[in-house]
Amino acid sequence: SRSFRASRGNRSNSSNSSNSSSEMEEAEPIANTLSMRMQVVNVNWEQLRQGSQEHLLTKFLEEVKEGIALTVGTCSNVTINPDNVTVWLESGSATLHATIHPPERADLGALRSRIASNADKVAEGVLASLEMMHKEDINQFKTGSLSVVGVEVAVATDLPPKASTTMAP
């Protein structure tokens, strides 16, 4: 299984780095960030994950990133640029994850509340951004009318710890 990521432009794992592959390990929560997850339905994920389709997956993730940045900024009155958002596709599933790196002055709790109360608008914004892709590109992976569902947001410190693989004695 592979995990795909569209990264912040100024981070070392950036898609602009010398390794342009969008295959990355899932990141641990980062302090002073917000974590989001959502699903985009009616997507042929197997088709989109094929190595030969990596350019489409990269475009797809970039559109999700832009949709999140624009919508979150509008809902919260906090400027969020696409470079402040990292997006990745959970390996083996249809779940998209995003990390939002808000400005240092932002109140994370208040920002999380604003985003959570506007989850439908975030979904609409991501969908509108995805619909900006060329029809020929979208038609290669969509299986019906696209929709975004299950938008959730948390302050990174509020996230439950990852399940441990260590067995108790």
C-alpha cells in the first residue's frame, strides 16, 4: 500500500524537493496545527493510485489542498494559504487527511470550532476545487457524481494516539 501526499512548499518533504514522488509515510500529528480528514466519494481509487496516474493524483491532492485553504480562510477570517496545508491519501483507503499550519497568532481552538461548524462549506469548497480539474482528467477516475463527506477537524493535540503495535505482557 502507498500513502500519497501534497506537501507544504517550504518543508523538507515538499513535492518540490528533488524526490518529486508523492509517496510518503503518514505523518505524526504536528504541534500547533489542525488535522482534518474527509472522504471524496465516486472516485476509482485503484485507478488514481496507479503509478502511471501519479500526475492525476498529484493534481487531485493539489485541488483538495487549495479547496481546504480557500474555504477555511473564508470560514475563519484567518488567512490560510495552500502552502499552509499538507494533504495526503490514507494508504489503502479513500480517506484524505490534511494538516493545516495556521499563522502563529491564530487561536487553534477557535479556528477548529469555526471549521467544524462549517464542515459542509469546507466539503463544498473542496468539491468546487476538484471540479476545476480538466474534465478529461476527472473522467479518468470518477465513477459518478463526486461528493465530499465526513469532514472532521481536530487540534493536533486532541487527536487520539495511534494504535500501538506493542502487545501487553
